[in-house]
Amino acid sequence: MNIILKTDIAGLGYKNDTVVVKPGYGRNYLIPQGFAMMATDSNKKIVAENIRQAAHKAEKLKSDAQAIAEAIGDTVLTIPAKAGDSGKIFGRVTNTQVADALRTKGFDIDRKKITVEDVKVLGTYEASLDLHKDVKHKVKFEVVSAE
């Protein structure tokens, strides 16, 4: 089943992409929730016209995302976490903590656009930021013991 996405959906595609999904997923979830529409000829023409009109706005969003990525650059964030003597932390570091650390540095990035690997011990790690469809950035963060 071909559908056109109305919003970005992780693991599936970005807004205005035409993707192939299983019929049940499209009919029972994506279309009723307003995340997608059927990929008919008329809908494809409407989306093509919308894309043409929104090209200028999209270019500005992309340049803003690139500016944020350049501003972040090689910034290393420090995230405090309670840890035992062996260096194993209690709980784990999540994308929310990385977003808070970025916010303290002056970058307001939505936590949903941050992907963090599984962090369970003290050390240096990388988080990937999905700033735009075409702009991805990696930021390093150090997990330190908060005593």
C-alpha cells in the first residue's frame, strides 16, 4: 500500500515522502491518526504543489539546522550521574538529560530529535542529533560521577 506521510515518523520516513507500508498499518493506524494519506494521483499532485511552494521555507529550516550544528561543533557536554565505586551508574543517561545539558549551553533542541546509545557506566559517549532531514550531527558527552 502506497501512502504519503503528513508528518515525520521515525523508522518510516519524513513529511511528504511516499512510502510503502502494509495495508493494515496504513488503514488502521497511519491514516486514522492523521499521519498519512493515500497516495492517489490527485494527492500526489497536491503534495508536489505544496512542496514547490514550501521549498523556500524548507531551505531556511535547513540553513538554520546547519547553523545550529556548526554552533554546537565539537562541544563536549558534561552530564553528572550518581555512580558506585566501580563506575557503574545508578539508572542510565537518557536523551532528556542530553537535551537539558544542551539547553544549559544555550541550544534548545527537542529531546525527541536526540538518540543516545545505552549508557550505564561513567565515560565519554556520543549522541546523534537529527536536526533536519538532511542535517545530522553528533555531539560528545561525558558522564561524570555526581557526589
